[in-house]
Amino acid sequence: MRLLLDLGNTRLKWALQAQPDGWLARGAVDWQEDSAAALASAWTGLPRPQQVIAASVVDAAREAQVAAVAEHLFACTPTWLRTPAHACGVRNAYAEPQRLGVDRFLAMVAAHADGHAPCVLAGVGTALTLDALAADGQHLGGLIAPGPRLMQQSLLDATARVRPERPGEIVELADNTADAVASGCWQAAAALVERFATRLAVRLGAPPALILGGGDAAPLLPLLSLPARLSQDGVLRGLAVWANAQ
């Protein structure tokens, strides 16, 4: 039995894995709350895992906080997976493999294991990440941009007079500032995803599968004109594939 951890920029997602697959329990904790207390509450009473395996894009202080809870409750020190040059049939395109976010790599591992390659993986959260994965498991590269909410916040922080009076709605043509800001940022994100997937289709000679993950994937999905599917636990499933292969 394993406890799998996905430490993202906004929240920590976890799943208790019954080997070789299947979740016995799962949950998420927002970093804005008392994460140590929330994790202790969520994990108290769980069966004791033999392993705790974690993927992280956060700072060492948060990793240490999570490790302390796991060690206290389960007497188990987490194994932190760092991005490799290749694993589980996926080959990293980066010349310095460790500089590719481990969450992006694991999402590709999950997609490859599920038979979805060739594909485009879009991680929609604080950042908008895009990765191209060929049918043979070769990572072709990707892009990183601000996520739609960060775009909005950056616009507000950098301007004096753009001050929406309420949260905006996403529309085709806005007739007020609130909707104009929200719609512009969300539609910009959708346009980047579509452009990336369309350009990759030309390179591959066929349309790739388009897979969206991350906390803001669901609201972005209906804005796309291309067929796409949601995968909200790709990093955890990639961790499971990697752990099963060890």
C-alpha cells in the first residue's frame, strides 16, 4: 500500500493506492489553509502505507512540513521523485531533465501508460503548461504561460484604472470591464492551447489527443473548439505507474 502525494502550486492532492492500482482513499488540501492540520485530520485513521511517494513543485519548507506529518502518522519518510531523463517509456526532451516540472513529466507517464499518445497535455492552474508527447513516448517539448487567473491578477496589478467591480463572466464580446478582463484572459488561454495542438497536428500528420488537467481545466474545457478530455489525477496516476515499475 502506498500514499501518493502531488504537491502543486495551489494545493496538495493525495491518494492511498492499493497495489498495483486503485485508490482506497483520496483528497486534497489547499495551501491557504493550515495544511499540516488538514493533512493530519485527513490521514488519521487511514491504513498505514508501506511507502509514501511524492512529486513536488513547491519549496523545500512545504515539502518538509508534509514530510513531518507523514513521518509522525506513518513512521514513513517520503520518497521525493525528481524529474528523470526517461522513465516508464517516456523520454524527456529537456537537455537538463531536472528542469522539467515533475508534474508535467508524470502527466505524460500517465497518458503514455493509458495509450493516449500522441497527445497534448495542458496543465491549467497557476501556470498554463503545454507538452507534446509522440506515440513512441518521446517528449517533443512544450510551453509555459500564466494560467488564466494569474493573467487576470497580473493585469490588475500592473494597471491603475482596470478595476472590475465584480468577478467577470466569460463571454464572446464583453460590454463591461469585469467581463472583458475575465473573457480576455480565459480566451487567451484557450487560444494558446488550440494553437499548440493544431501546430502539433501538422508536425505529426494527425490530430493528437488533447488532455486537460489542473484546477482550472474544467472551466477552460468548454471554451475549446477542439475535442478534449479532462484528467484530474494525471500526476497521481503517473506516480502510481512509476512506483509500480520500480
